[in-house]
Amino acid sequence: MLTCIAISSLAALLLILIAILAVKTAAFKSKQLIVDFKAEYPVDMDAAAGRLSGAVQCPTVSNLDESQVDFEQLARFREYLASSFPLVHSSLDKQVINKHGLLYCWKGSDPAKKPILLLAHQDVVPVTEEGWTHAPFSGAIADGHIWGRGTLDDKDSLMGMLEAVEYLLKDGFGPARSIYMAFGFQEEVGGREGAGKIAEFLKSQGLQFEYVIDEGSVAVQGLVPGITSWVALVGTAEKGYLSLELLTEAGGGHAAWPPHESAVGIVATAVAKLQKQPFPARLAGPAAALFEYLGPEMSFPNKMIFANLWLFRSIVKGKLAAKPGTDALIRTTTAPTMFRGSAQDNVLPVLATAVINFRILPGDTTAGVIARVTEVIGDPRVKVTPLKKLLFEPSPASPTDSWSFGIITKTIREALPATLVAPTLVLTRTDCTYFTGLSACCYRFVPERIPGDELASIHGVNERISIDSYREMINFYIRLMQNSCG
């Protein structure tokens, strides 16, 4: 039985623990910037929506097989931009990089100030016609939305940037710091020939940027547990990308007398091992920063938990790991995507292959992933080979205490009212990957509110953007240029 002294000691320790939790929770203050300006500009939204509609009607579909790409559509789109934004094309310096990449420079009056760089991409993913309310390249304007492939990814931000510059030119604005806009044409298939070549050109010019901002995350509602407000998720880093082919050879032959292990069975066993032994979870970096920004906005129990991760970290990791969307924030993910064996049901394959896609958490590396995969499989009959056409290390994390992050935060709060701002880790890859050497501050955010039920339309059926959201996007880019370069 516990003695009175032991009970008293435990009670004292419990009181100390409660006091520590309370003090840390009380000190867990909001990081949300207070602003007193609302960014609303008299943009002609009928005309702007019409121009985005026209952009959608140029089907600039990319494909890993360049023989399947209609490059005439990129040329047509380039001509469309020139006719749609006459002041931009008469006032800014414009270069075409590697035949189709577009680079604009609006020269600032103060060469001592580092320029800023805004990124978007011209290309879109392929479509299937089935299931669309409006044809995918119709650019239909209906039910308060602009419909079609590219309205969310990523012609909306490309057109929104140009709308902002055209508006500011008409308004007589002159930037103090130079504004660059770079539009690749191959983002959906890796971007090396598009954004990659533009980045190489900018590096050759010796340029360094105050910040770079590209697509990545958006403003969402109802997706962050404990938060009912809209949340603008600003990517401060992105995961790396690696696909590995697992290959084994066997004798082949007739399926009527199979060996104890066929080539397919050997590869399938390797895949099963990888799925049963996922990479370890880590709540750190941008994923931890997400809750540092949103934790103070939660109700008291959740606020206390995130204020005291020193005690509750393992519980939080367990909750995050329970759902695929949040599990991907805290670990390098393992996704079997392709399997190949025999061409016929009664023939044993000579070769069997599987492809596993990994999205690599900052702190891990492609070499480390390959080494761990080889170790977990533990079978010399399975050859592990990276598919090198698309291979990217995780990006470095950009700071949240920088002037640049502050300006972006301020602009979000001004242009998207009642929206919280938080840093996050971008789970997909973007063209921003190529520009990390051009600035210490690379951020990934498209200023658009996307309801949860419309997120699936990105790369899916019925992609669309509301005209209200597009208005806020244009307001954001106008205000961002004023805040950054005025």
C-alpha cells in the first residue's frame, strides 16, 4: 500500500504537471496577424471571367510522351495572352524560354531591392469526357463558376497574376522592386523542360529573389480538426518524389505446373513487406508548425494538447496517422501503383515488376529510401531500381519568421477576410522545386477558397472555380504586388 508520504508526493507531482500544462497553454498565443485593410478593387469580373474562360478553351495538355503533345495549343495560348493583356505585353519585358516557357519582368525603380518571383504553369492534365456537367474545355460560365480543366490547376493563378498586373498598369502603379512572373509548360509531367529551363536561365543571370511563390496549397474549410474557419495553408516545403521499380526474373513456363514461387509471387511478397513496415512518423518541421499556428485557435482541450507536445506528441502522431491525408504529413509514404507480369492468364511470366511511389518527408533522402526499401525486402532476387526521369529530393523549409512570409500572411488576411493562415508541408511536387536555389524564401500557395466537396475536381471531373473565389484571387495578387513592391 502507498504510504501517506508517497501519496502526498504523487499529488504534488500531479499539481506541478497541471501547473506546467496550464502555464504553457496560457502562453500559447495566437500567431494570426491583425489587419485593418480589406483588399477590394474595382475589377471587371465579367471580363476577367471571360478571359479565364478563353484560357480554358486552349487545351494545353501535357504528356510524358512529347509526341502526344499538341504544341500548337501552347503557341495559341501564348497569342491569347498577348491579345488579352495588351498593357502587360507592351510594358513588361517578355522572353520565351525553351520554345514555350514564358518569363515576364516588370522592372522596379530601385535596383537595390531584390525582385520577387511569381510562378504558375500553362499545362493541364488530360481529361475523360464522361461525367462533366459542362465540357472540360468549354470554359463554361454557369452557376456562379467558371468550368473546365485548368480553372483550379493552374490557369486560374496564371491569369489572376496577369489580371493584377494589367489592373495596376491601368491604375498607374510603378513597382519599386522588380516583379518577375514565370510560366512553365510541363509541370504536370515533371517540369524539367519548362520551369527547369527558366530556373537555369535566371541562375545564369545571377538573380536572387526576395521570395518565390508558386502553387501548392489553398484555403480550405472543415479539413483541419478543431477549426471551423477558412484556413489558408501556405506551403513552406514540399515532399520529395521517388518511384522505384522492383523487378525479379524467373523461368516462366506453363501455369499448369507452377513453381513454389513465381516471379509475380516474389514481387508481391516484396510489396507486402513494404506496406507492412511503413516509414516511421515524425511530427516536425512544417507539419509541426501547422499546429503551432492553428493550435491557439482551437478550443481549450485541443489548445492544451498542442501547447504541450512535449507530453502529448505520441498521441497526436497516432491521431494523425489514422487518416491518409494527415498521415502523409508525418512520414515518407509508400504507394504501390503499378504491377506487370504475364501477358496471358495461363503463362508464367519470365519477368515481374512493380512500381512503388514514395513521397519523401523532409529529413529523409532518396538514397535513404532506396537503402531502407532494399533492407525491408531483404531478398536479393528482387532488383530495386529508381525511375530517374522523375526524382526529387525534399525541398528545404522556408522560414516563417521572414519579411516575405509576413507580407504573404498580411496579404492573405487582407484579401481573404476571416481566413486563418498557417504554414504546412505540401504533399505533391511543384515547379517551385527548381527555384529553391534562387531564394531562401520559397512558398507554395494559391489564393483561392476551395470547398471540401470541390477539392476532388482538381485533376478530376467538373473542375471549376467560383467567380467569388477568382475575384479574391485577383485582389490578392494586386495587393501582394502593392505590399511587396510599393
